[in-house]
Amino acid sequence: MRGVLAYVILLIFTSTYLSAQHQHDYKWLFGSIGEVDSGFATTVMDFGGTPVVVSSVEGDIRLRQSNASYSDILGNLLYYTNGCRIADSQYRSIAGTRALNPGYVQSRICPGGFGFNFPQTSLFLPFPGQEETAVLLHTDVKVVTEPAFDGYQEYVRYSLIRNDSVLVLAEPLLQDTLFSSDLTACKTSDGVSWWVIQRKRDRDVHFIFKLDSTGIELHHRQLYISVDTLLGAAGGQSVFSPDGKRYVQWNRHSGINVYDFDNTEGLLSNRVHIETPPIREGLNPGGCAISSSSQFLYVSSLTRLYQYDLFADDIAESRVLIDTFDWFFTPLANNFYLMQLAPDCKIYMCAANGTNYLHTIHSPNQKGQACDFRQHDLRLPNNNNFSMPNFPMYRLGTDQPICDSS
């Protein structure tokens, strides 16, 4: 795949790379039917000022669990996707992107209008050295029905977008029985290239891709680092620590897996498995996020939020119950689901329902109750369906702070 991608890049004029601010995650989008007269009401959270500015615009696509956006180095929105189509900075669909996930997803899921309904199935990365060229990594599902139903196969694909033009669309990188969610990435130690991790479903295999200035390819596989853990496909979330030294997987079947990560070689090691009966009870979905200091891991289930100290000698024993769901309804339950560290150093959490509130951890670098978790804290102008945008840590390895709480 490097040859295809490198060839396309050679056709693009080279832009001058000036002291970038790396504000690719400064616009967050959420969307569903709301109060806009026509089209879909899209909520925009803009982290370019203090406090965050929340507004409503009319857009072409609805966002559900597959949610990723990409802004330029100064935080101006360029693109976003719901796993079915890609939209531009004017919130209009980009021509030719209806085949973003061809096959089962496009024919069976996308016509419903909500977008792909698995979390962390889309992720935008800057093409190294050309940050206004966006590489969209995305996964989709193929249902194997011949000669009879035999389960699912998943693809990892990439698309390439620049100046509202699609240069490459849905090019396959890998087809296997993959964990279709949990698509996330970490910068390499040079601060320019990227590692991307995707794991095999129900097998102890991690596929590790590398994106550099020549393109993207499967770099290596890692086997047998989680052999005593069921790695089933279930509602959860994966995240790298902001310093790039830890990788965490959480889902309701496997519990919590914490790995050391070598972002020079792209290798996982020293797995710590945390069995979590209080969270896994009832097989509730949930999410996870890590504070900007890389010390505190937050893990949610449908009704509980926990904090773990990643610097502790015994991570499992460091667990603190932060809060339980307070049964607030609007009109559906504002329970606990996916989380994301924001440019303002807060962690925001959505509900596993259609609601118009986000929960907020205001001081996630503080231990225990001092983290200041507030339920249904930020009201959105429109309904949000299970959705939290998926971002990597763009400012790792730069002269910019991870986030700014001022």
C-alpha cells in the first residue's frame, strides 16, 4: 500500500511546514435530529477559546458511535465522518464518499442515516510532513454467508483527503477476523510518524501498522501477550497514554489490559490484566480515558466510574470508585459510556443513549474525588446518540503542551 499512497502524495504540491500548533482535535462534532428546520442538527464544540464554545449548525450527516473529525493546525475544521460518508468544513458530504465502507456496512447500516454504529471505527491522522492531507483509517464488517453463515470478517481500510478532494477511497490494508472497534494510534518516538494498533477477535494477535512519509503498511504482528484473557468483541474503548508509554484496552468481556508501549519499535510488553467483576457484572458497555499527566486511568461501565493510578506498584489495588449513575433522565438515561481527553485537559463522557448532556471530569490529574467529576454537566443544543469523537494525541512529540487548562 505504500506505493499507492506515495504515488498520490508525489502529485500533491509540497506545502511549507511552519511552526504548527497541531490543533487537529479542536473541533468536536455530535449530531442527530434536532431543532434545525432541515437536514441534521450538528453540535460543534470549539476548543479554540476559554471556555469551550458549543453551537449548533445544520449538517448533511448524522453521527453515531463511529465519529472522527480533523481540523487544520490552527483548529479550523476540515473533515469529519460517521463511518458511512465524509463531510467537509461546511458540514456537507464530500462527493464520492458514499462508498467509504463498501459492502455490508454501506448496504445494511448506512441507509438508516445514523452512521456506522461501532465506536472507534474511524480515525484521522495527518500525513507526516503534510498536515492538511488527512489519512482516514476506518474499519468495516463483511458478513460471511457462503456457503452458509460463518460469522464476520473485518477490514482495516484507509482513505486520503486533501482540499475537499478524495485521492484514495477505502483502500484495504488488512482483512481478518478483527476486533472492529478500538482503532487508535500513537506517535512514534520521532514525533512525526504514527503507530496504529488493531487486534484480532478472540485470538491473541495485535496487528501494528506504521504511517510515515512513504505511506502506511502493516509493520508487524505481536502474538501471545494476553493469552489468559478472552479478547472477545464487546462494547469498550482503547487508549494510549498522552506520553505514549502505555496502551490500555477495556471491554466488558476482557476487563482491563494495561501494556507498556515502546513507541520507537511499536512493541507492547509487560501486560497487567485487571479483573473487574464490579464493572463487568451484567456485561455493561463502557469506555476509558487517561489524564494528561498519564497517571490516572478512568474506566466507566454503564453505571459506575472508576479511577486507577497507572504509576502505582499495584494498579488493580489503586482503584477508587469515583461515582455511580444518579438516574438522571432526559428523557433517556444519562448513564456512562465513552470518554475522551480534550484540549482543555478535561475528560468528557457521553451516555449509552440518545441524550443532550455530557459528563465532565474537570480535574482528571487529581487523585480520587478531587478529580471533580460532574454528571450531566455540559448541555448540548441537540441530541447525541452514543457518540464521542475518536482522537489520538496529536501534540505528543511537539513543542506544544498536551493540553491547556488555562
